[in-house]
Amino acid sequence: MTSIRFFMLYLISATMHNNNMKNITISEQYLDLSQGKIFVRQWRPDNSAHHDPIVLLHDSLGSVDLWRDLPQQLAALLNRPVIAYDRLGFGKSSARTELPSVRFVAEEAELYFPQVCQALNITRFYLFGHSVGGGMALLIAANNAHCKGVISVATQAFVEERTKEGIRVAQKAFQDPMQLERLKKWHGEKAQWVLSAWTDVWLSEDFSDWNLIQEIKHITCPALVIHGEDDEYGSRAFPETIRDNVSGPVQMEVLSNCAHMPHKEQTEQVLALIEAFFA
């Protein structure tokens, strides 16, 4: 197995008060993998050490910072640690030169996530994944008996024309230099790679028959599947496919007047669904 050297870059001790008056300590660090450095941020409420953490997996243009205050809200609501990391090539993690392969969703589940768990000494965990991060979360849950539950939000289960058309629209919008500058706020000089890693791979002919259907049949832990009715990157067929193919208990929720960012567009409703899921 690839050796991993784990070290702390710096620790931020912050006391935060939410409606329940919980104190949350935030720490940031890098994991030194053989493939590069992975940036990690953790939110830990007081007296939550005995609770299994929730690990967040971001979307195609996402990063730890782009989760904004959702991790803190989850940590306070559920009184358990929340962990988020930038995938290689994204955010504060190391840059990559080559674009991801057409197996990049499975590779995150098979190669990178286990190394992150080993470095952070995580055994049992819950998963929360958005968009392609949801696909990664589902594949991790399918292949790891230590996953106690998985939440997928706006997750693609296969490639449909609606997905590709939404990406083409975004690709055209990013021809505006100002849009790429906005992306640089989160990814720095890696922004063009991040964009290409999304658009070039998803629109390639080799990726056109990608799907999660066979793999997710192995999911036996509880699953919560959330989707926006107006999601520009995928129809209702996505959450229905996930619901109909996982083997464990599953709850599907399609939110009206909601697009591809349910956790940002309808935060209170999504948090309520998650709280009920854990209850």
C-alpha cells in the first residue's frame, strides 16, 4: 500500500455558537500522499469524539471552501465531526497535470478515499456527496462495510442528454474571462484544469456510457437521496435509478422549485431531511 506521511500544517481553534450553543473547533491540515498533498478541514463539536464523522465529497467545480457554512451547520445539528477535503487538483490540494481518466469516480472511491481514511485514522463513517461527489460517495458505500449511511445530493447515476446540455451551457459561459477569474478564487492557477476536468471528461465519447447502476446494488447501509426537480444537470431519472438499485433502506426526496444545489437553495429543508435521517 502507498505509504502516507501525515502532518499538521496549522490548527485553528475557534469557538462558534449556534442556536444550540455548541462549541465547534475547526482544524486544517495537509495529508501527504504519494500522488500529492490533500487539504483537509475538520469541524468538531465539543464532546463529539465518540460519534462517527460525516465525510463530505465535493462536486466537479467544488472545494472545501465552497461548502461555505454547511459543514458547521451539520456538525452543530448532529453533534458529530464533519470532515471535508479537496480532491487532488482542486482547491488547496496539489495540482495535477493530466486530466482525470474516465474511471475517475471509481478511482476516488478505490484509491484516494481509503488513503484519506488511513491518514486520519477513520474507521466507521457517514458520507455526504454532492453531484459527482455523490457518485463517489455511493461507490464508497458500495465497497466499504464501514460506511454507516450515505447521503447523495443532485447525484448523476449515468450520463443523459440533459447532463451534457447543462455542461455545454456552462462551458460556453466560461468563455467569459470573468467567469474563469471567479473560479480562480477557489482553485487559483488550477482553475483551467478544474474546468477541463469537468467539461472535457463528461462530454467525451469514452465517458458516454458511464453509470453507477451495477455498483450501487452492493449498497446495504441506509441511503438518503435528494434531488432538485429543476436540476439542470439531471432529471428525476437519476434519484429514481439510485433508489431502485441500492439494496439497503433508501429514502428519495425530490424538492420542488429547486435546481442543482439543494443544500444551498433549500438549506433548511435539506438539513431537516438529514436530521430525520440520522434520527
